[in-house]
Amino acid sequence: MLNSKSVPFIPYGRQCIDETDVEAVTAVLRSDFLTTGPAVAEFEGALKAHVDAPYAIVCASGTAALHLAAMVLDFEPGDIAIVPSVTFAATANAIRYVGGEVVFADVDPTTGLMRSEDFKAALARTGKHKVKAVLPVLLAGQGADIVQIAERAAEYDIKVVEDASHAIGTRYKSNGKEFSVGACAHSDLTVFSFHPVKTVAMGEGGAITTRSEAYAERLARLRAHGIEREAGRFVQRDMASAQDGTANPWYYELQELGFNYRATDIQCALGASQLRKLDGFVQRRATLVERYDRLLAEQAPTAQPNRRTPGFTPGWHLYAVRINFEALGRSRADVMRELRARGIGTQVHYIPLHLQPYYRGRYGEQSLPGAERYYAQSLTLPLFPDLTEKEQDRVVAALAEILRS
């Protein structure tokens, strides 16, 4: 067994920063604007171009993006959002922030993704309450049944918010056409995260894309306290204008209650620099995923990669495998500890939300067998662009040895 002190530690995820990123941030630090400056618009323009969406609104984090998306949907008390149980807490929490309630959908136990039939089953459990939104999660960079979910949602006048926090760079095909996740071809809003372990890193950061001008205007206002500064959208014309009818230069309006969810120019300069390398990041991650698949099949066949969903070309964020720990007579905790002792970091994505104390307390005990099975067998292995083949060999060899023992 390798001594972890003799080899560098391999985390499950890590940012990929080079000198062009450092130079971009340094340029902002030497400029006149550290926040609310030109780098914000530059990043939003680059993101719009990359995902083919007419509007992009950058904000402080992926969680802030989810919260803002929920706010523009105008939830009333008792309104429901359907959320897959296998996701990070923020997906559901954002609905609770605005007073909505959550109905958790089950997932495919081989992918962790909510399917159209899972959405349908969750709808049947909503009773007479208004279902305002469904939030498909593109776990690890994959999606499932996006078009079918959108079609079913349209039948019930339900808004679709794609949680693409894992999926910048993901593409999919439908009816002979290819779409970028974020183009909102089959959703009302798409949310991204730019946390350091994500494909594009901003330190912290998030964004929402949409095809709706009304949503975009309101999202931009809500991320800055609910304050409106555009003269054409002022409500109180008597206060806004001088006697000659021109807008008072100091004037602004607090039109609704918002938050300080702005992203800084520092974050956006880093994000724009990272976006210029996104295609290379996505390709490198895809190459590593294909190599993992091959190596595991040869050396550790009891670690099964998540099943691939048809029609999707993922911008992989995570590499998750499914291991029947019970059948192997090994606990997942022991396997993770043994890998860490060999200098290899792993993680579990995610504990199903219907099993979390807060949601158990609010909605009671629930059985979602697909989510529970996926969780019981899931383990995330290291994946990031700077991962070398030698390090990847180390990961697979260590996992194979531990599972055999």
C-alpha cells in the first residue's frame, strides 16, 4: 500500500487556473472597477454567446441563481415545485426561500436523474395544490428526458427551471437538432454554478439564462436589492423627472424587495477567462471519463459507471460509479477511508433530500426507492482537467485493490 505522505493528494475536484486567469484578475485589480463595472457585462456576453441564449444574468453563487429564479416565478403560499431528491440542498431550499413547498421526485437508480415518469409520479402526489415549477437537475453533467419533461410541464402550465449547476458545456439532441444546455430551448430558466470544483470557476459565482426579456430585467433588478435605475422603467414619474421632463440624475427606485446577489468584476474577469477555455475543459473531462470507463472495466468491474443517457453529450462535472457495497461485504465509509489513506479523495453526490432532517420534519417519512438505491451505491472519483493519466491509474489501481480485498 502506498504511503499517502509520499505522493500528492488527489482531490475529487479542483479548479484549473493558469496565468491567463491570473492576468485577467490582475487587470481588474489595477482598473477603476472592482464591482459593477465592465467585466460583468463582458462575462454575461460571453456566457450568452456560448450557450446561445439571448439573456444571461450573473450573480454571486449558484444558490443565489436558484433563489433569483424562484423569485421571478412569483410563488404564492402553498404553491409547489417538483425537485428530484438526488441533488444538492440549494435546489429545494431556493423554493422554500420564496415560501413554496417541495414535492420530491424519485430518480433512475442507475443515473441519479429524474425521468419523465418520475415527474409524472410526483405530479400525482401534489393533490389540489398549484404546481408552479419543476426543476430537472443535470447531475454530474448528464440530463434525462428534458424534452418530455418540458412537454408534460406545458400541459399543466408549469415552469421549467433547469438546474445545470453541473452542466456548463453539456449539449443534447432532439428531433434532429442539437441544443446547448442554457439555451432554454426546453426551459424557462437555466441556472449555472461556477464554484471552484465546477468546470468553469469564479471562486464563487452563478448565472441564470433565459429567453424572456421580462425575466431578465427582473432578475437583474432583484440581484441588486430590487433597485431600478433605468429611467424608462420608473414608476414614480413625478419624483423621477425634473420640470423639463428629463430624468433626475440621482434618482433610482426600490420597486420590490431584492438582495445583494451581485457578482464582482474580479469574479467575472476570472469567469470570462475560464469561459474562453471551456471547450478544452469539456474535451479533457470527456477524455478522462472515457479512460475511466475502460480502466474500470478492466481492473474494477464491480465499480459500474453511471449509465449514460441517450441524446446527451455531457460537459462532465463529476465521475460517479455505483458499487454494491453490501454485496461486496465492504462499507462505503471504509472504502473512502482506505482511498484517502492512499492520497485519493472521493465524495458522495448526494444524500437524498427527502432523507434530510429538515425535509423529513416538514414533509414526513417518504419512500423514494430509486433515490435511496442510487445513494446507497454511489461514489464520486477524482475528475478535473489537470488530472494526469498517471494519477488516474493510481485511482483505479487503488480502488480495484481495495474492492478485491
